[in-house]
Amino acid sequence: MSPFEELAVGARGTEARRASEWLEAACLRRNVPRAQVERLSLCLHEALANIIAHGGGAARAAPVRLLLEVRFDSGGGSATVTVSDAGAAFDPVSVPERTPPKTLGEAASGGLGLAMIRRCADWLGYRHESGCNHFTFGARWSLP
């Protein structure tokens, strides 16, 4: 079985569910542990929500391409998801981490999706190439 699986979806809220279902099924076929599948699904949902909300017309006009890569070695495995869109260039990896608010009055609305992605993913990557954003996140696990 190839370590790669791909899907193209539209940058619409209705497509986010289809993308999550695809990711879950593809990961489980490749023996990715359930805990890592759930972490990757949360990251994917947030990445798609950000594309829909902030990517602009170009992001909504072109398909969002999803690539899953699963690898195993003697100690464990890793699953990497790359989300590619034609929206406005945005490097989420370069955004500084926000200091958590100490009080409710200090709390700002929004901006929590990227913090959640950072907590759920074991690594993040980004590149802008050929007019597209390519955002990568992944999870690792040890074999029993």
C-alpha cells in the first residue's frame, strides 16, 4: 500500500465533514492509532476553517488539496497531513504564540484555532509555492 493518500475538497463548511471522514478512514486503514487520528482531525478541521474564513475568494474558487502520508519504522510511526490552498499567502508557523490571558477581561476573541493546532500536532511546517499555501502538521506514536 502506498504511504500516500489524496483528496480534493471545496473551501466550504459542508466539505469539512467529508475531509474529516476521509482522513479518519485513511488513517485507520493505515493503522494510525485512534488518539493520533483524533488529533490530526482536529488540526484538519481548524486548518480548513481558517482557509474558509481568511483565505479569500481565491481559496474558495480552487480546490483544497489534502495529502496524507503515513510512515513506520522500527520504533513507531508518523502521520503527516499537508493542506494546500490557493488563498492569500499566510504562514501560520511564523505567527508568535499568544500568551494565555490571566483574566477574562484580557481574553481576545478569535485566534484560538492556531493555538489548538500547535497543541495537537507534534510538528508544523509551511511553504508558499506556485501561488499556493502548503501547511503541514503531523503526529508520531511509538509501537507497543
